[in-house]
Amino acid sequence: MREATPRWTVRIREEMAEARTPVERVAAYVCAQLILVRDGEHRIAQALAGDRDAAVLREGATEAHARILEPLITTLAELGDDAPQRTARLLQGLVNAATTALESGDDFDAVTRRAVLFATGAVTALAEA
């Protein structure tokens, strides 16, 4: 987990860096994670979760998810979100649900498209509220 997290975080940050606007960065955040799932990177965490030292791994996963959320929290703050950490956790829940859909055999493009629509629609609505 400690080796995989920096790799995931770098890929997410790279995707977000290519975006021109904060809303596009949110879309890139969602897409980058789902690409990692599609490419099998998420299976590492799943395989490790069955390890007999699961409590230690869960702690590592909590730290990993906190690091993964950092660029999203920054982007949400740029959008004027008054609770960017809360919103980031909720958006991560959306990504987690999309991950479950993909791991259940759902279509990558369809799930990714819908997840991006939900995420960008949510942050756009918050910015307008």
C-alpha cells in the first residue's frame, strides 16, 4: 500500500494538472481513479485487504485516501466550496461506487461518463449556490 499510493497520487495529480479549469480538474480526478481501476491498480489494495495484518493495512489505506484527496480539496477550495474536505469525501464516495460498478463488470466508458457528469454537476451546483 505504501508503495502503490505515491504511484496513484502521481497519476491523479498528472491528470488534474492537464485540466484548464477547476471543474475540469474534478472531472480529471474522477477519470484518473477509474482508469487506475480499469488498469488493475485497485486490485493491489483488494489483494492486500485479505492479508492477516488487515488492521495495519486499513490504517495505510486511510492515509493513502487522505493523500489522494488533497488535490481535490485544493480544487474545491478554488471553486469557493466552504467545506471542501466534506465535499471531497462525498465525491470520493461517488468514485468508490463507480469502482464497485466497474468491478462488477459494468462498462468502463458508460460508468466513467456518468460519474464525471455527477461529479462536475455537483461542484457546479455548489459553486452557484
